[in-house]
Amino acid sequence: MEPGIISKEYYIGRYIYLTGELRKLPDISFARIGKYDGVCIRFTDPETGNPVRKRLTEMNKDWERYRVIAVCKLELQKQLNKLLANWKSDHKGRLDVLAQDYELCPDTDNRFNSEFWNSLEADCNPFPKEFPTVHNGIIMRSDFEAEVAGLLEDMGIEYKYEVALDLGYRKPFYPDFALHYPEFNRCGFVEALGGLGGMKYVSHTSFGFDAFANKGLYPNRDVVYIPADREYKPDQESIKRMIGVMCDTLARQYIRRKS
């Protein structure tokens, strides 16, 4: 398969995951019912086989249970819509047709899985932010980090900023971004290296290389390093391609053609 900015394999894996998660959920969506917020529930009557539609407002005792399902379904649909829009920019043909020939085989043994992701708390780094910038309500250390965060959002990749990562040293390590790939049951990490002109920064970055590698987290497969300094900063397409290498590497491990 010829790769675009993001490979077809990654799109296929994410499409299979998102559509599968949506199928698991009942047909519930938000609706306005008179002056109240509500949900619309559609299902088939098991006795008659006829379609049934029920509407509940926030006054109903079961409102919260149905609201949570509606929120989850809405978020998954938004992610799917973004994926399909990005697919049109990257590739030709119909993703739904292509995905029919593949299946997901998510990782079951890797420590850096979805359970690990759920244990991570964002924004843990106590080191002062000298040049803070706010992106999406998160105080980040630089405009460069904020730009990378925006590109991750455009790509539909969930992230947590500066989690505390135990890599076996006396102190935790704080990668710029931890990423979640639920379709593969895996996490990845992105380091936006915007200060490579400074020796102290380079020394800290070198420590990060070793710390990741000692835990079996390797460049391009598990960690993306995006280099920049005062004279050079990659453009947005280049940054997407760097992140896309990790997306592609993971996807090729965990999707396969149906026999």
C-alpha cells in the first residue's frame, strides 16, 4: 500500500476499531424534547419485530445512564468523522470497503497498553514553565509544543501532556505527550525537542533517549522525536509524517488480512 502522510494501514485499524465500538452501543442520541434536554432511544421490539422509538428527558430517573451512552456514542462518531475526512485528504477510494478485508489483532502482552494509559495523570511535571502558552485549556511550555498538540488533535490521536513516567530511575521522566492507540491496545510517546540549541537541553534529551531505550521503547515504533532549534523548525506536514511513521509501524503489527 502506498503511504500518504498517514498510511492506509493505520486508517484501516482505526476504522475497524471505531465502527466496532459504535456497533456495541445501543442506538441512543441526544434530542431536544420541548424545553428539556433529552435522548432518543431506537430499538426493535423483540416480540413484533417493529422499530420502536422512545424519548427520555433529564427528568427521567434513567437519564444519567442513557446520557453517558449518548456522550460516548457522540464522541466516537466525531472521531470517525474526523478519520474519514483525513482519509479523503490522504488517500483515494473507500475506506469502509478496504477495511472489510482486514481484522484487528491488538497487543495483549505489552506493558504500555490501554490499562497503563488509564493510569496516567496529565500535567505532572513540577518544573516551572518559563515561557508558558495555553492550548485547549492546557498550559504548555512553548508554542512549538502547542503546535504539535494541535496536529495530534487534527490527526484524531488522543494525548496526555507531561505525564509522570517511571522508567526505573530515581525520579520520573516527563515526556511531552503520551499517546493512546486503543485500536492496538498500545501507547506511544512524542517529544517536541524545541530547544536543541542549548547544551543543558541536549544533555537532558540524551538522558531521555537512554531512558526510553532501556525500557524497550524505541524511536519511530514507540517514541517520536521532533527536532527543532532557533534556526530550524519542521513544517506541519513534516511533523505529521514523523508521527505517521509510528502510526504506521504500530498498525502493521496489529492488523492483518483476513484468511
